[in-house]
Amino acid sequence: MNIYNDYIKEIEERKGQGLHPKPIDGAELLNAIIAQIKDLGNSNREDSLKFFIYNTLPGTTPAAGAKARFLKEIIIGESVVSEITPAFAFELLAHMKGGPSIEVLLDLALGNDQAIAKQAAEVLKTQVYLYDADMDRLKKAFENGNVVVKEILESYAKAEFFTKLPEVAEEIKVVTFIAGEGDISTDLLSPGNQAHSRSDRELHGKCMITPEAQEEIKALQAQHPDKSVMLVAEKGTMGVGSSRMSGVNNVALWTGKQASPYVPFVNFAPIVGGTNGISPIFLTTVDVTGGIGIDLKNWVKKTDENGNLVRNENGEPVLEQAYSVATGTVLTINTKTKKLYNGDQELIDISRSFTPQKMEFIKAGGSYAIVFGKKLQTFAAKTLGVEAPVVYAPSKEISHEGQGLTAVEKIFNKNAVGTTPGKVLHAGSDVRVEVNIVGSQDTTGLMTAQELESMAATVISPIVDGAYQSGCHTASVWDKKAQANIPKLMKFMNDFGLITARDPKGVYHAMTDVIHKVLNDITIDEWAIIIGGDSHTRMSKGVAFGADSGTVALALATGEASMPIPESVKVTFKGEMKSYMDFRDVVHATQQQMLKQFGGENVFQGRIIEVHIGTLTADQAFTFTDWTAEMKAKASICISEDETLIESLEIAKGRIQIMIDKGMDNAKQVLKGLIEKADKRIAEIKTGVKPALTPDANAKYYAEVVVDLDVIAEPMIADPDVNNADVSKRYTHDTIRPLSFYGGDKKVDLGFIGSCMVHKGDMKILAQMLKNIEAQQGKVEFKAPLVVAPPTYNIVDELKAEGDWEVLQKYSGFEFDDNAPKAAARTEYENMLYLERPGCNLCMGNQEKAAKGDTVMATSTRLFQGRVVEDSTEKKGESLLSSTPVVVLSTILGRTPSIEEYTAAVEGINLTKFAPSHKLLAR
């Protein structure tokens, strides 16, 4: 019983951290516990019963298998446990959701004991997580005349697992808690530096916001026991950034309801609100958990008596409060009138929070149950040979006669399933689509694995063309936490059918490439739909949606995703780039010019950015699509010229072949199949059978943005504006400033070149600048540390072949060694160049960090408080985001350069250039 004693020892250790016993997922430990339950005289028997009943993870975990088998023994009388009657055993099976529990219930329902079969059938009628193997058993039994199975199928055909659930309450009372002013990053709810604990839900819950905020939430709950606490982003958007599932899990843990009395620390139905709504991906995750997200609109733009916007001295619209949601405010959500009230006073219409589909998610306890329920109902009706009654709200199908299609509308129409045949759908339609490519990243992958286990999935859907499990978020530091978590994750995902960055068998070299870059390479069709577990899943081929780990799991298990077709904003370019400008500056200027064109309104938010990039290959164009996450767009699509797309696909083929050569392909030869699909797509473009994706000339857009390249006169920097008097203006990506704003004298403490925003060209720019500076000054001397993390090993190999890596080595004081990766995060930096392992590094914030209070100049996308750099007691940390040449020069000087210093430093450097297409990118 050593494993049990080890568990007890771990429990004592957790007590010291204020934690309960860790939920059990291993079969060996649970089998030891079962043995002690069977031993009536065992001194550990009482505790073992509690662990078995209340502390075992459900789904397809090995522990769930052991639990289900023992419950079966009790039901059929092979084992007698006075504390667990057969009726109670059935109840426990009902709460296990799927996998082994369904297998056991089917065994019992198909058995010879009719009384037990009927009891099993009653439980099965409440279950929805059935897979093909389960349905095959039901179908065969029905065809063989099994009466009990016929009853089960009739119940499924009527979707009684849904219709018999309690209706959503008409009135939901909430008490508000202001989680922060301005945009609330998911880093506040689930900090990146605590990513290692995300699969340990109770432990991870300790990091939400602050201990003080947690105490305030508990006090509100004690004061208002009949109400739910609603977390609010005052004067901002709730849930921007990454880590949505862990963020929502934490909010649910503190403010939601327990999903099952027999499953610890799994809560659902959180309620969140934001003055400026909820980030799209975060809102999807709220739907996954059966929660409610509300666009409060409690601060509105002030207008004068003529209806004109009132602006402050900076030219920004002045906001005025429409109503208060200060902490402790009691509000009423009415799901029937779909309005928000304070007492009898109507505050705002919230019907967007209670569409028929969202009402179903709330009723079912989450969107998964609806997805699986629809599939199960369809199967049952077909097996019985009957027409399924209309139970679920019909999908909204919007079609405008004579109106063309945007690029995203074309992709959704091509990939849609279950829609009215022959009907062309436009934005606003609810669509179920097949997914081509899926990505899972390593700091949320353990949660994705848990979600797959909880929905009883064991193998990837055959619909998916390719899926990848990354190792980039834990690349910088191979510490004990990573060593404990990542190999386990890689084995699970490899067994499930994904291509994995690390080989569980240790045959091929670990590839810590940034996940977005890999997904961009393995996307070999611009008509593809990609789902990835990161907000920067935004490919420059196809349309990619960043998603929570649960939606990623659903895509892996079913090969499908459900969402409305988003509206699009068309972005085109005019003019000519200055010779000393980098394409990164165009990306930042796009955001700046958009806000100016639309009076401060972010027309990108929640929509597709259809960027007519035309002439940039996928690698370079990715800099734009990647940044669209910071523009708060739902996704983006690149419209390319035929020749450019062919070039991008050829590059992708070469990189996929490298993965094959490394030994990364699996038994189904997924990577080989992707190359074959790329060849087919290239042939279609070359022959004109199917040219590169373009929108229709008469497509309708929410807005059109024209970016004037002529007015971009100097490098542009995204500034967190940490000292803005208006708290809501801090740490947004909307403050875009020219280099001259800083007067050439803002101290820079550390530079970072890396993350998904850079490509091979950026590494070459770095090498060229170092050679230039040495030629000009006689030597290269850093007045601030410069951390460089190439995004992929391919780039490192190509730089070595072309001689640039040798240049970087010459000036570096540290170079990564895969044979001896860092076991601890660096806490201090010297004024030198660090060549770090490919991966996310500082951008992720979970391993390496700048010193507290530093001003960092980075090519990253992250400027959220505490992400790249934390505050010190004396100074706020700042993460300024800019192009590679600005970062390099800032570290050489130890300050921001003047525009004159900048232009001199980049003279003759081959910067990332862009010229708008002169072709009509529409048909």
C-alpha cells in the first residue's frame, strides 16, 4: 500500500498550502483504495470510501475505469459495500459522464438481469457522451430486437436527456465585483507564470486576481447567499489575452456552481460582464461552462446638445456613466425579458447574452452537452427510422439575395455541415463547420487532455487533416514542473493521434518551435478552418480561431466547431512604404489609423479582419495576422495573389518534410498526407481550376479600412501607457506612438527579439545591424541586455546555412544548449546578447521574466501588466512593443533612439518590405 501512503503524505503537504487532497486520476492508487474498501477491518477504510466516492476524476482517466468496474461489481452483487448500495452505484455512474461508465452501463443494459438492465437504461437515458463504439453496440442490440435498447433509443430520439432538464430560471440575482478597471487580461485571472498548476484546479485557483480579491468575493457570497457574484471589467473588455479556459475555470471556481457533488473543484455557470463586452474567445469559453457573459455598456460616449462626441484634451471621446455597477451592487438578470434591472429600474437590453442557442448552453450546463446531444439524437432517430422531433433551437440561417460573399463567408459555406442544402449563408448565421487543423499548446494542453478525458474521447476525429501538440511555452526552462508535466502530456496527445513536439519514446529531437509558426506551416489550404488553444492562433492561410482548451478538445474529438459566421472588416493599402520602415510599423499603424478613421471606435473588435496583403508570403504576412489578436479581432484572413500563395505553400511543404525527416510523422502518415494535399492545392491554383481565395466583388463588409503607407513616417510603438491617469487606458494595445514621442531619451533596461511576431527576416536584420554597428563604431557594445529567441529550429538551421547564425554567435554571451537546457529561470541579466532556445521565452511570462520594474522593448505581443515584466515597489514595469531594428538599437544605446539615430542604423539593411498588390483581389 505504498502508493496509498504516498498519497496520504501528499495530502499532508497540501494541507500546509491550505489545499484539499488532489483529485485521483491514476488506476493504481484507486485500485489500492478499492482493496482497502473491500477489507472491512482496514483502518483506512473510511477515508478510502470518501476518496472513492468524492475525489476520483471521471471520464476516461485510468481511475475512472477502475471506479466504473468496481461499481459494476457492486451492482451485479460480486462485491457488497454497505455504504454503496446498487442504487447509489448507479447514481455515481451517472455522474461519470462517459467512457468507462458508459461501457459499464451498456454492459448492464444489455445483460440478462432485466431489473438491472432497466435501471441501467434509466441512467443511460440521461447521458450524452457516447461515441461511435457505444452507438454501434446500441445499434446492433436494437437490430437484434433488444426491447430495453429500443426504449433507450426512443428516449434519445426525443432528446429527453435535454428536454427533461430544469428550465433556466427566469430571474437570476447577481451581486457585482469589480475585478479591475480597463481591459481585464486573462493573466489577471490565470497568470502565465502559474501555468504549471492549471491542471490542479484548486491550486491554480489560488492565483486568481489577488488573495484580497478572493476574500472580498467570499465576503460578498456570505452577505448575499442567494445571489451569484458577477465579475466585472469596469470601463473595459473582460477576458482579453490567452489562457481562457483556466481563466474561466478560476472564475467558476470562485463564483460558479459545483458541477457534481462527486467531482471536486469542477464548477460551472460563471457570470461575467464588461463595460465593453467580453472578448470573443473568452465568451466562447463561458458558453462551454454554461455561464453568462454580458455587454454592460454602463459607460457611454458623451455627446453635446447637437449629438457630437465630446472629446478631452487628447482628442479621445469622454465617457460618462450610464449606470453604476460598483462592487456590491445587486442586479437582476431576467432571462425572459432579456434585460438587466436594478430593482424595478430597467438598465439595458441584454438579449445578445440569451440567444436561443445560449439559453440551451445554460440549460444543459455547457455547450458540449448540446453538441453531443444533437449528434446522439440524430443517430437514434436514424437507427429507429423515424424523423427526429425539433427539440433544439434551429440554427439561424441568414441569406441575402444578390449579395456576394466575403472570404470568411466563403470558407464557412464550404465547410458547413447540417445546413439547408443549396442555401448560401451570410454573416450572423449559426454554422457547424468541419475543422481541418487543430493545435494544442503545452501550458493549456494538460487541461485539453482533461477535457478529452471528461468527454470520454480516446482518439482524434478522422475528419481532422492534422493536429499538433506544441512544446513552445515551456521551452525556455526545463525545470522540475515541466519535467513532471510535459512528457505526460506528450504521451497522451501522441497516443490520441496528434503530431507532438516531443517524442514520448525519445527517438526524435524535441522541437520547441512556436506553435503558431508550426500551425502556419501545416495549414496547406487557404480554405481551411483552424482551431488552436491560444489567442494568437491566427494563420496567414485559412481562417484560424484561438480557442479555449475545451473547444480545442471538442475539435479534436469531433472534428467540428460551432459558431456564428462573423462580420468582416476589409483592410486595403495605398501609398508606398518609406525605405527605412519595417512591416511591423505598418501593422501598428493599421491599428492607429483604424481608430482615427472611426472616431475611436474599434471596428475590428469581434470581427474578421480580411487583409488584402497580396504580395507578402505567409511567413511575413503572419506578422499582421498574429497582431490581429491585439486588435481584438475574432480572426483574420489574408487575401493573396496566386503566385504568392503558391510560394507560401512550397515553403510549407519544405518545412513539413523536415518534420517528416526528423521522424515526427505518425502511423497514419498525417504529415505525408499534408504534403500531398499541398501539391493538389498548388496544381489547382496553377491550372486555374481553383485560384487563390478572394471575396466576391459585391461582398458586404461591416467597415472598410484603407491604410495610407505614405503617412507612416517613423517607427511605431505600442505602449502600455502605465501611468495614464485614466486606469482604463492602461495596458491596452490601442496606444500606438511614433518613435519621436520618446525624445530619444527613454531608458530601456532590456530588449527581446522573439515570439510569434518575428520570422527569419528579423533574425537576418539583427545580424545585419550588428555587423553595421561594428563597422561604424569599431565594436558592438550593449548598454542593455538583448534576449533573442528564434521562433523555430528551421530558422536556426537556415541561418546557420546562410552564415547569419555565426554572426549572432560572435556577439552573444550565451547560446542555448539542447543537451543541457536551463533548469531554472534566469533572474538577472548582463548587458550582452543571449541566444535562447526556440520558443516563446519572455512573451509567455511563465518562465523567463525581465527584472521587476524594467522598461522592456520587445517584438512580442504582450504588454499586459505582469506578463513580460512585473512592477517593483519603486516603478511600474513596462513592455513596449516595436520592430526588430528598434529593439536592437534600444539595447545598444540603453535608451530609445532618436529618429536620426534610427535611420542611420538601418541604412542598407534589408528590412521587411511590403508593397500593396496592384491586382484586383476579388472575383
